[in-house]
Amino acid sequence: MLAGVDHVVIAVRDLAPAVRAYETLLGHEATTRDERDGVERALIATGDVAVELMAPAGESEGAARLEAALQSGEGLKSLVFAVADVERAHRRAARVGLAPGPVQAGAHTSWRAFRLDTQKTHGVRIFCIERRAPLAPASAAADAVLGLDHVVVRSADVERAAALYGARLGLDMRLDRVVANRRLMFFRCAGTVVEIAEADGQGAQDALWGLSWRVADAAAARARLRAAGVDVSEVRDGMKPGTRVFSVRDGTCGTPTLMIEQGSRFD
């Protein structure tokens, strides 16, 4: 059903500074910027996954929905999966009980997409999109981000989350382990891992939480960000042997962010 992660959506109050922050963070320039339905949007593509920044810009139903999402603060709000055939994906989503909304088309039918029912996805906004042509990054800085390594979902019910991402969405579980008394599950979707992290709050809805971006050289990427005035941690060994990571402490629009230099993956 799912061919990969197409993009993630981050809601912000003011688009222009958010675009500057993410162009710096990712080392890639925005490829598109527009306004429709009272919402300003900018898309920044990396090697495989893009970030869509969205800000309310008027009085409309779309702006009202975004304002409601911003009541909990700026940050990661939606996860958008790529599909090869949107009608086929829509039929399967309906068969497995995810109650998909209608398929909608973008300008000049450059894309077609639908949303899964948020109650069925336990509070996480999930969309599926078919594009006529893949997203292509604009010019990139040296030591720019290569792509999205992990997207983290916090869940108070990891078995419920496993049923959604594994059985219903068809992602490939690669690892299930306990770290510091918290259960972690890792599901592969093409080049990106969806990480389910156990959270407190029995019966609570799941929530998108943070992003880990893949870089070729953690030290070089850190140096680039420090030179741009971004607050970053020291490079340290990652949880998985062979990885090197550092945290980004500002300029992420409310989204916990890690940069990771990978060794081997969960193959």
C-alpha cells in the first residue's frame, strides 16, 4: 500500500522565519511556496522526504483547522505517505477499516491525496499521496541533510500502534525492544523508519513527536549549523552501535530534532 514517506507537515505561526530556519537546518532551499484556502505553504525537499511548512494566512476553513492545531503549539502535525496508485490505496484503506476521506487533487492534478480518519489512526493525522513526478531537492549546501531517517510517534498503547502501522498500513517491523523501561518499535517504510516510542497516559491518543535526519558526516553537519548560529549539542555515540548523533536545540519550530550519521540499518 505505502511506497515510502513523502513528506511531514510542520505547523508554524509565521511562515517566512520558519522557511529560513528549515533551509538552514536541512541545508536545502525551498522548492515551492504558495497560498491557498487561507494557508501559506512552503515545501523543502531533501534527498527522499520533504518538509511542508504551513501557517494560517486568512479566514477560511483550512486556516481555522490549522489554528486549532496550533493551539498545542508549533510542531510536527501530519505524516504523509507516498503511494503508487491512490485509488488502490484508498480501497485498501477502506477494507482495513481506516475510513479514508475522499480523494482530492492538487493544482493541474500534479498530486492526488486522501486523509485517513484520525480516530482510526489514534490521533495521528495521516495522509496518502500519489504524485505525478517525485519531489526533487533544490540547490543544497555542503553537508546538507540527505533525507529523513526516523519519524517518532509517541503511544501509550504500543500494541495498538503496532496493529495500525504493521497490520493495517503494512509497514515492515524491524525491531521491538525495551530501553530504559520504555518499549520501542521500529517499522521500515522504504528509506525511513517509523519509530513507536512508549509514552505515559493510559488510553491517551498517539502523537507525532520528533524527527531524525540522516547526514553523511555528523561532525561536518554540526559545524555547518554552528556556523549558522544554531544551538546544537556535541556529537555523541547513538543508541544503535555504529551511529553518531547530535541534537538540534533551536530553529526546529517546536519539533524535537536529531541528526544522525548511520552505520548499518535494520536490514
